[in-house]
Amino acid sequence: MNIVKLSLRQLAARPLHTGLNVLLLSLGIATITLLMLFNAQMQDRLLSTAKGIDLVVGAKGSPLQLILSTVYHADIPPGNIPQKDADKLAKHPLVETAIPLSLGDNLLGHRIVGTTADYPALYGGKLAAGKLWSVSMEATLGANAARDARLKVGDEFASSHGLTAGGHMHDDNKYQVVGIFEPTGTVLDDLVLTDLQSVWDLHEAQTTTNTVFNPADPLAKTKADDDEEDGKPREYTALLIKYKTPLAVLALPRMINANTNMQAASPALESARLLSIVGFGLDAFRAFAVILIVSAALSVFVALYTALKERRFDLAVMRMLGSSRTRLFSAVLLEGLLLAIASAALGLFLGHAVLEWAGRLSLTPGLALTGRWWVPQEAWLALLAIGVGTFAALIPAIQAYRVEIATVLSER
């Protein structure tokens, strides 16, 4: 019998111990794999989503909240800004482009964004069917939004008030689907884009007096709004700005924050801040995974060492029948190696499977996760697992190498 078959049979003879050791080690590997994939994809998504946006201008409040709500569409915006002030800022000499956004409604949880045709270009949006919106109450849907709502070009739908599903339905004014984007793997896939006028038209009749901004109603109006000409307030949720010159990096945010009632926030700075916050939590999970791997290594060691004690007589007989010390040493060492290889394969599979499941269920809004993603560190993780298994089997293998035939047989 060759050494591989021998090792496999020894492992199969103890199915419970073998299964528990593989499960314990694979859980540690799966946890670290999941964290590596999540961290890599989060960084990639944050950077790619904010690409082309140097500055976000919105209502006063939390800069991080402003970035999350308008760039990543994963939070509620701090408020609205007057259209006239935003348009004036868009003409500033330091501004190359300024894309307005207006939020307030959703389609089954997918945000409806009033904007211009420049917005989908930020994410390389290409049409899979139909065309871009051109007039009020026309909408072009992201791939995920169209799939979840089961809509196609030519269909109509009623929006729901607010940024989450379950709000008041605007049944009296329905949107018409005029186009659907191809999947981009960005936040665009989960949005419904329309004209700014569409958002304003739907909310003109909802004027309230002496109110302040309500997070549940990003388009709530104040008394000051009624004083605008023709009684129809015009506001944006945010303005996405691209600088014209490097000088704008220092001058423009300071000018906006100091001299206007608006707030300027940098996606790059806030994304780095978000990564540092999330990274602290990831470190805790990573430490837990390391503990699992160390525990698994001890478990493998104990299992092999205990099994060796039970098999001392068998090993002595094998030595008497002609097996060399090296062959016995290699057989026990191979058991640990096979356990590690099985655990590494199962752990990597579980890590990718869990992330794919989380992505399909949209458990992370604004962050499209997928298990079909590989990072170079996974190869090192697999080698680490193999090293752990081999090291755990080293002492039992040495004990097998030192088996004395006469001593063991005399014990019987």
C-alpha cells in the first residue's frame, strides 16, 4: 500500500475527529478569506464609485453622511440646498463640471435620482435597451433596479415617497421606463435615473410651513421655500463637482464652508475615514479568525498524537514487516498535510460562497459584493493553512519515527 492510501485510510478510520478538525480549521480560513475579500472589494468600490468626483456640496451636517448618501447612496442626506446657490457655484472659475442630484423617492428600495445626462457617464453607463430620459417623468433604470422591479422599456411604475420602500405611493403620477443600463458593477446598477424636473413635479404639492428638514422626507420644504418666485421651490440634494485646477483643492472647500450655507465634503477624505472605521472592526474579526486557526492546529496535534498512541503497536508491526522509519514519519506527516489541504479548500470555498450569498441578497446596500473575486493573499492563506497542518503533525511524526519495535511488542 502506498503512503497516500495509508494516510487516507488512517484519517477515514476516525471520521468524527477528522471532520471536526477540518471544520474547525476551515472556519478560521473562511473567516479570514471573507474579511480579505470584503476589504478588497470595499476599497475598490469606494474608490471606483468616487472616481471623477472631487467634491460634494450639500446641506450643512456630517461630511461622512453627505458622502454616503449622495455618492454611495447608502445613507439619508442631511438636507437640501437652494438651486440658485448651487447653480451659482457651478459657474465658479475653479469648477470644471458640476452634476446636480435630487433625491426623495424610491422604487422598491432603489433610489430615484433626479440628475443630468452627465451622471451615468461617471460610471461608464451604457444602454442595454432604450434611451436616456429626456423629459419629466421618464426614467432610465440600472440593471439591478430593472431586474428587481421586473420592468422593461415601455412599462410604467409608481414611485414610493422616501428613500426606503414602504412610503406613500405616487399613484397619480407614474414614470415611464425609456431605457435600461447594462450592468456596470457600480452603484449605478441600483439606481433609477430621471430628470430633475420629475422630482420637483412630484413634490410641488407637498408644501409645508414652518418645518425643518425631516430625514424621512428629504424633500420637505420650509417656509422660506414658499417665498421663492412662482411659489415652486427648486432645490438640489447635492452637487457633484470636478475641479478645474489643482488650486481648487485648497481654495474651493474652504470658500464654500466659510462663506455659504452649504457644506463641502471630499469623497477621498471621507472614504479614507470610513475605511479606518471599518478597518477597526475587521481587525477584531481577523483576530478571532487567527484564534480559530491556532485552536484548529492544537486540535490537529492532539488528534494525531492521541491516534499515534493508539497505533504504536500497528506501527511497530509495520516496522517489523519492512517499513522504514522515514516511511512512518512521512505517513503521519502526510495525514496533517491532507487535513490542512482539505481545510484550505473548504475554507476558501466557504468564504467565497458566503460573500456571493451576501451580494445576491443585497445585504450591503451601495456595495455590490461578489464571491467571484480573488485576491493574491488567498494563495498565502492556503500556504499558511498547509503550514499549520504540517507543523501540528510534526511532533506525532517524530514520535512515529522513534518507535522501537522490541519495546512496543514487549508491552503486549
